[in-house]
Amino acid sequence: MDEYQELLKRARQNLPETNTGFRLEMPSPMVENIKRITVVKNFGDIAKAARRDVKHMSRFMFKELAVPGSVKGNELVLQGKISYGIINQRVQEYLKEYVLCRECGKPDTNMIIEVGIATIKCEACGARKTFKVVR
């Protein structure tokens, strides 16, 4: 029994440290409609809070909203009139798909992008998930 306790103690020491203090505090999208253009004023801040690349997150938004657009500084500019509710819903879908761990549900993940394939690795539980890069 003592040998089991020693093995258990050694295994716990080798586990990666979990960052239980980090919680996902996502800023709400600040949406402004100007004629036929929609601007998300704080898009860069949203991507930073999610710990994701603005380029990857913007590609997802363009594809899911089916509109062309661009990123100018901290703003996401969409060619079309889109409501706050739809934009917020797409941001939540992005978080579920590319930020939150599928195993433990924590936001403590890192995205590693290689040639054509990306991997999300959870810092909390060590789980990995691969997927195709959004083009």
C-alpha cells in the first residue's frame, strides 16, 4: 500500500499545473450599424480575451455570417447590416468550437496552427482536439 501512495504522489507531481484562477471574461460586442455596414468596435479585445488570433476569429465570422469584411485596427468591419444578437451568437459559437475544452469545459486552451491542421490543447486537463483551419 505504501508503494501505491508513493506512485500516486509521484504521478500528481508530474501532472501539468492547472490555472484555476483564469476564467473567461468575454467583453460584449460593441456593434454599430452605419448604413449598410456593421462595425464591431471591440473585436480585437474579444479575440484577446479569448486568447485567439484576430485573423482566425475574423475568418470564422466572415464565413458564418456569409458576408465579406475586413479588420481595421481593433474593429471588425462587415459589409451588411447585422444585428447585435446574431454577432453575439456567432462569437459564442466560436468560443464553444475553438476556445472551450470539449473534455472539461474550461477556457484554458492554446491553439497551435500547423500546415492545414490546427490543434487545441487544454492546459487544465491535457486533452487535445484537431480540426481544419478556417480559410
